[in-house]
Amino acid sequence: MSPLPTLPHPDGSGAAQQYQARHLLGLPADVLVDEVETLALSRFAGARWDVAPEGTEPLVPPARTAGAGEPGVLRTSRHTVLTGPYAATGAGLPPGTTLVFDVVCPRERGDVPYPGGGDRDGVGRAFPGGLPVREEERVVAFLVAAARRLGGSVRTDVGNPAAPGVVLTPDPGVAVDMTLYSDVWLDPNAALALVARLHPRTRLATEGKSYGGPPKGIAELPLYPGEKMDPALRRAIHAAADDVDIKTLTTGAVLDGYGLLLDLGMDGLVAVEVGGEEALPLLLRGLPWTADGAVSYRVRWEPHDLVESQREQPSFEHQVARKRAAQVVAQVARTLYDAVGGEIADEADFLVDPEDL
């Protein structure tokens, strides 16, 4: 492998024009460049290498391969390219950063961040004059998610004299929720038995309340304020509505979804939501077993304090609860995977190797 090229204009505008924004994605030495392509394909259907870096094995055939000392060019859309990897020297990123991708995309800004709103990734802090929208919003969200997944950082608005760039280092522990996609449907009681082995305080969340019929005397009441309908017609309308209700309650229906709840006490709840899913992660679309959709098993953590969960620097108590809940979420996802197979994705729709859980 040739030495990494030097990042051009690390504190200037570089190739970006006035209508473009420039951001940097910094990654540690143990990250493979091929991983960046995989994550890009997980979020952008048209992602491809215009120029594949030396030593990579692209998933999508590139236009050409870079020569010695030449950076790669990864295109995610007509308007956005990631160029790199470059050496991290002078990039203004945290220690431990070895690889840098130079990202140029449209500069599209909207409203200023809402005061007091949740900003767990610091994006509002990085863009105080106006949050990214449209293409730039998608790009920044991807960079933050990729940095979280790969243990890296993002430097925003490089070379913008009006708003000096901010370095964001997303906390990997924030991403707790996972989704298992499979072509196997687990009966509610079978799913309950599996998960209850891990956590005895698991219950089905499908129980409803018995229907006691309409309130007495409701047929004599006006349908709306000021209504002067013939009493006999009013009673007939109520009777017809009752017939529809009774038919619905007494006709068997196909179960197309259910849930499980795990009570974690002081750490909140873990919910497992099971149902059909057609909007699959990009990397799962078009596979033989997903042609008609798939069954999704969404495993989500619900903390007691939702406001605290959206802080960029939550309390120590919240972080401890989050870590314990994340272990439960991973165990549940792996247990369900062992039973039904399929693929597991994290909150960002990036696929997760079950062996890593």
C-alpha cells in the first residue's frame, strides 16, 4: 500500500464552492476503507466508487481504481462525494484519527435549532445558524451515524469563516435499538417463551379489555349538540352501529402484529414489536427471501426519562441504565436471531454481525 495522500486545504475551502458545504469524516486506523462503502450503500441506493482506493474490494464495480498515492472518490449522489482516505495530519480531528474522508455536498440550511430541543449528537450545536435540510441533512446524518458505528469523528463546515467547524464525536453507546428481519413468523407464545428465558419479567402486550357494550341509554341521546332527529331513526342508527361492533368483535381476525414488554425496573422497559415490514434496509432489498417483505422484530429501549436520553451529555445514572438496557436488547436480538435467522440492523439501518452481539 502507498502512503496516504495529504488532505488538501485542511483549513480552507478546498474544492467546495459557495453553494457547497465541506465536512470531514475521521476514522481510526483499524477501520477498513471497504467498510465506508458498505455503510454508504446502506443509506444511499446509488452509492459507488468513481475511483476505488488502492487495495479495496468494492461491492459495486468502480469506474476505475486509484493509482499510487491517489485518493478514492466515493459518490453517494449526483451532488455529494467523499474523497479519501487522506492522512489525518492537520485535519483538526481528535487524537487517534488516522483516515480522513473529505466530504463535499450541497449547502442547504433551514431553521435555527429549537431552544431546549433534544440534540443527543450535537448537530444543533454544530449548526447554530440553521440546521441542514434536504441533501445536506441526509449527508450529515450519515456521517454522524458512520462515525458512531466506526468509532470516528466528524468536523463540520470546514473552511466556512462565518461558522468555524465543530468536531462531533458521537457516543457509540447511544445506539441501543436493533431490528431483526426474517422470513419466519414466530407465534406470540413461542416468542414469549424464548425471551422469558432471558428475562422472567416478560409479558405479552396483546391483552385487550373486554367490551361491555354501549353505555345504557345512549340510543336516546342526541348524536351531536343541537341534533333534532326522529327518536326512532336515532335508535335505528345506534342499533346498526352496534351490529357492526358485534360482528367485528365476534369475527376471527388474522394476527398481523404483537408485542412483548420486558420490565427492567429502574432501567425502564424493553419492547419487542413484531409485524410485517415492507420498508427494508437498502442492503436487504431485492433478496430472494425479502421479495414480498419480511417479518420485523424491533427491539427498543424505553428509558424512564426521555428528555435525558436526548441530551448530548446525559447523566451518569442514565448512561449506566442505558448500558444495562443495551445488553438486554442485544441478548434479545441474538436469541430471536438464533430462532428465526435473517439479518440484524442497528438504529441507522447498518447491518450487524450476530457474532458481535
